[in-house]
Amino acid sequence: MAEQIIKDRRNKKLGKIKSGLGSNINVYDAMNRKVGQIRKGIFGQLKAYNGIGKQIASFDERTGAIKNSTGKTVAKKATQMDFIIVCYFSE
């Protein structure tokens, strides 16, 4: 994946995601500022980090569960795109 633009239902640009080093994914807002990074964890998990490197959520690809930084389940049966939107573009 080189770069993907993320838009809402009204076709307004929310941000974009770009491939980083290794298997990392960098997330940018609509103003092209880096808001975070998604890194591969162990056992098929993705971990989302904010701009200063603090973990904000995790996503289990096997079950589709999104958990916040305290371990509480936020969503079940989600996709990777749901994970990115919940972590970085929800209000």
C-alpha cells in the first residue's frame, strides 16, 4: 500500500494513510500532519500509537475486536479500516 485517502460520506477528506518502514502504517490528518502510527504486534494484532508514541488502541485481526489503551473492548467484528477510523478520525 503506497497511499490511501480516507473520505467521509460527503466526500470530504479526513486524512490519509501511508506505508512506513517495515510493516508500519503512518496516519495523517486532512492538513497532512502526522497523527499517529499503526504497528504490527504479536499474534496478528495491530497496535495504534498517537503522535508522541503512546499506545491508544489495539486490534485483533482474528476476532475483529478493537480495545482501547485500558483493555476495554470498544468494538467487535470490526475491519482494519474501522480500526483506523475509530482511533484517529472519530470525534
